[in-house]
Amino acid sequence: MEVETAILRQLDECGSCTMEELVRALSHFTLNQVFFAIDRLSREGHVSLRHRTQFDYLVSARVSGTHNEVSPSADQS
């Protein structure tokens, strides 16, 4: 899908970013389009989500089956 390709390109350029930063960078897509695409990409193992604060997630592209950023304290749920 177009939105998924755009998300992966954005993550390739910036490494990791928050959901809010990603939505802002992809403003030509709706919030729902970005949210559901991140959900699909996460379930398929293409991106990882890490809970940073109560209302903030860090999105990272996966590289060779591992996370770009590995943190021993990161939730692996």
C-alpha cells in the first residue's frame, strides 16, 4: 500500500521517530491511514513500536529481523 511504503521510506530516512512525528511528516495521509498501516507493518514484523511515555510511541524499522534500536528495557509485547 502507498501509505505503508511512505512510512517505511520515512523511517529509512529518519531512523526512528514518534508516532506524532510520523503523522506530521506524512500529513498527506490521514491519522487513521497512518495508524492502521503502522498496525499492519508491526504485525507483519516490518516495524517495531516501543512505548516511551504514557501517550507516546517510538516507531522503528526492523533490520534483518532485529530492531534498529535495541533496548534491554524495551517492552517486547
